Amino acid sequence: MSRDITKIRKCLFPAAGYGTRFLPATKAIPKEMLPVLTKPLLQYGVEEAISAGLDTMAIVTGRGKRAIEDHFDISYELEHQIKGTSKEHYLTEIRKVITNCTFSYTRQIEMKGLGHAILCGETLIGREPFAVILADDLCDNESGDSVLAQMVALYDKYNCSIVAVEEIPPQDSNKYGVIAGTEEAKNIFRVTDMVEKPEPEDAPSNLAIIGRYILTPDIFDIIRETKPGKGGEIQITDALLAQAKQGKVIAYKFDGRRFDCGSVDGFVEATNYFYSKVK
């Protein structure tokens, strides 16, 4: 008997954060709009979602983020100015994105953590499974499918929440949510525990969650019941732990490379990497 698996078609982008590590640049520019070469971080994320077969982008913004909506819209004045010139091709990629996707927006009024940001997106997502991309985790896989495409294929098999993980140095565990689990197949773990930003001596493994998720819709009800954790924030890790205790979370050690563009070092590393690809 086949299972009834709803196709994933929506991707949620939490994009309300202040980007304080990039001040003063992010005083007036959303951190998600910082460019790696000529393309904003958020556009890389949207294109990754498209590569995974998703066509509905739900973006949780905040004050001062109007540039995001403007970017994923047609600029008639700009189009008119460069139409028929040698510069027209510069808009080819973003035109394709705008044509192939639907964008919707809502605001996170207060900054209460990633779990709260995801909950703010409930009205855009509804009661269906969905992906989450954190744009400042920029991922690339030269050898095959994008990270999110790999995860969508896994969802078709496991039909539960999935988190992307990568190995980290033990001393960095206090920067991430860290998982423990039993390996079910190569690079695939059934999660048994998750700890948000543990000290190295308390980390259950060296596998850290990065900014790629596939979540089942019951996560919204769980987040509503989740109490604030570290820093008074509602952590998505705590909500996922409730699912993990029921055996309903898979961690996937993905193929590809991830850059932490929320840090200056990672941003520079990503810029150099993508520049080397186009030289």
C-alpha cells in the first residue's frame, strides 16, 4: 500500500534578522541582500529552492527589509533603460526567477528566534510540508543536485522532518544546534537528541545543523507550545526535539559545501569561491 506523500512546493525564508555582524553595511541594507559577486544571498537561496522543484517562496521579513520585495519584482524603469543594450543580459537570471515563482511576504514584529520566525510564516505555508532556507548559509554542490534537492528526494522516502548537518570542529559546537542519532544509511541519521549551542564537553556529537530544513506542518503546533530557551528565544531545535522523540526527524549529512555568510570570514570565503568558478 503506497503512502500519501504531499509534494513539497513551498520554501520559507526567515529574513527578519538585523545582521549586526555586518554593521554598518546592514544598517540600511538587509543582510539577505548582501551580494556574493553580483547576486544577493537571498537570490542564491531562491534559485536553490527552484532547483529542488519548489515554486512558492514565503519570506518572513521585518522593518527595513523593503529591498527584498523590490528585488523580486520588475523594475520597469530599469528594464526600459537597458532594453536593447549590451547590459540587458544582466537581468536574465532574476527575470527567470520572477517568472517561475510566486512570492508572498509577512512580517516578524519581534525578534524572538528562528522558531518564532518560522511560526510567523504559518499563514503563508498552511498545512503542508515545506522547506526552510537560511540565506546566510550559502550552499553549493558542484558534483550534482543542490542540497535542498537532495533533501526533497529524502523526504519522498522518509516522509518526516529533515535537517541538514555537517561535521564541525568540537570547539565550534556552541555556535550550532547539534544532533545525536543512529545511522540508518550512509550519511542518514535517525535523530534521538538535539542540543542548542552546547559547550564542547556537552555536545552529543560533532554533527551540527545548518540552514536547510524540511518540516512537516505539525511543527507549527509544536512551536506554539515551545517555551523560550537561550536568550529568551524560541528555538527551532527545541521544537524539532519533540518530533525527534517520536522518531520523526532525519539528519542528513549532505553532499556539497556550505559557507557561513553570516560571518565576515565566511562571506569572504564564499566570494572567493564563487569568483574562482567564473574566472
